[in-house]
Amino acid sequence: MLMGEYHNSIDDKSRLLLPSRLRTEVAGSTLILTRGVDKCLWLFPPEQWRRISDSIMGSSSMFKSKTRLLQRRIIAPAQECEIDKSGRISIPPTLRESAEMKLKGEAVILGIDSYMELWDIDAYAEYLQESETDFMEAAEELGELLSLQ
């Protein structure tokens, strides 16, 4: 299971070191990187990506505008990233720019069970601040749900 919050820098060649705790949870040395939601990038192990990709591609007709939107925003920009011998991945410029991640900037890496999110540190702090009210509401609903079990 992928979990934890980590901070690492993106170097001047657009490479990011993945924490060893996350790397050990990934089978093989390939990950799929694509645009996420909320100004972040998503990073998937290949088998998880295949499930998501197949689900998006098979969910509806290409003649439906929402399906095309998901395909263009999530499937089309996806790229394979090799984890090099030093444990780094290269973030393609188009994806890095879409998440407003800076060269020589700090990134936040989140392990979220079956995938990871990559954030620019400032964008993540802004997201946390802006979503605080929604988080408190969700936490309260979760508390109610957990008390029923």
C-alpha cells in the first residue's frame, strides 16, 4: 500500500527522487504519470493505471463530450516514467507545467493507497487552506459513518 507524505526537490533536469518507502511498494521500475485533478499529477503503478484507463475508455462512447474530456485530460497526457537507479523519475515538461511545479522547486509526494499524487509545495498548501471547510464537513460525515459500524 502506498502511503505517507514526503517532500523532495525537483532538480534542474526535472527529476524527482521518490522516497524509498514508496518505491518498495511498486513492482518493477515503471510508473505512469498523468494530469490529476486539483493542480496535481497522478502517478500509478502500471497495473492500477491499466484498470483506470480501461474503465475510462470503456465507460462510455467517444461521441459523448464528458468521455472525450476525461480521455483528453487524463488518458492522452499519460506517460511512462522509468525509475532510474538513483530512485528518480523524470517529469515531462508539459506535465510539470500543468501542475505548476517549478524546476529546482519543492514538491509534495502523497501515497494514497494505490497511487501517488505529486504537488508543487505552494499549490498543495493553498489547496489545504481552501479545502479546510469541505474537509471538516467530510470528517464529520466520516465520523458518523464509522460510528454506525
